[in-house]
Amino acid sequence: MSRVLPIAREGWPVIAMAAGVLGLVAVVGTAAGHPASIVPLVIGLALCLNFFRDPERAAPPGEHRVVSPADGRVVAVVPEREDRFLGTTATRISIFMSPLNVHVNRNPVSGTVERVQHTNGKFRAAFADKASLDNERNAVVLESRGRRYLMVQIAGAVARRIVCKVAPGDRTRRGERFGLIMFGSRVDLFLPADVRPLVARGDRVHAGTTVIAEEPA
């Protein structure tokens, strides 16, 4: 059954806090003869509701098709050596999420979670390459159909919280929600060397629905 309000559960405390603080400002300001004080309440709630929206989505058919883990703009598609978790060469697809994008993250493939590791760090601009090494981040290694994928949720200059809902041993389904990053961030997806990327820098993608890579037949 569809939800009446497609809002991520983690967003409701933030929305309630914004409504309480800005609502008090609106009441006091209006009582003092300044009806324009309602404007920050309307704008603040609109921004929060927009940021935490979580629409229902269905992955396209075909388990060999890798879907995007995030909404946003592709800022890099590069081959590189990934030694921290995979110990091999891979293709890194980096997706930058602006505050206007949906920030719920979804599984790119069906499989089993091998490892989850959170690393504390800085909060620099997420679109910079150094963010993958310096920023606070959360890594998830997935085993799928004999291949290993790595997803890295990276906090940005505004983001201060990374939510990850999976743990080692969990089974994942392609296109299902696995986490969220608050207020502007980035997700890196490392593809196995034999998986062909189908996106290029500058492309716009949507979590769970845009096919960004394809496994060999």
C-alpha cells in the first residue's frame, strides 16, 4: 500500500523540530503585527519535506542490470585500484546529491552484505575527489552472483548524519532502500572490472530505477 506522505522516517524528527521552532517565530511575529514572519515557517517546512521525500520506486527487470544507488549527477566514471575493501581494480561511479535531490539510497544489486564499516572524517564538499578519502563515510561491501560491489556513502559540507540500515549477513534486493545521507552528499559505487558502466560524467540518475551498469551475459 502506498504511503500517504512519501517521507523518509528519519526526516520526521527534523521536520517536527523545524515546525516547532519556526512555528513559534511565526506565532510571536504575527502577534506582534508582523504577518511576514509566517514566511520562514512555510519555506522551512517546504524545504524539509522536499529533502526527505521518499517516493515509491520499482527497479527495471533484469538482475544483470545494476541500478543507481542514489539520485543526482554523475561526477566521475573512472577505473582505479580499490585496496581498502576489494583488493582489486574496479570502476568507480561517483554520484553527487544536491540538497534538492532525493537522499534515500537504494541497493544497486541483489546479494549479501559482506561488510559494513563507518569511518569518521571531515565534512568537505562531497563533489571533490578527496572527499572519498577525507570525509566521514560509510562503506558497504555486497557479494552478488559471484561478484563483489562496494558502495560508499560520503557526507558532504552540509551533511552531518549518514544512515545505513544493513548489516553483515543481510540479504539485499536490487532497488530496495538501504540508507540515507542528510543534506547534500555523495555515493561512490565500485563496479567489478568485468561490469560495463552505462553512464558518463554529467548524466542525471535516479536511485533504484536508472540502469548505470550491466553485468556480462
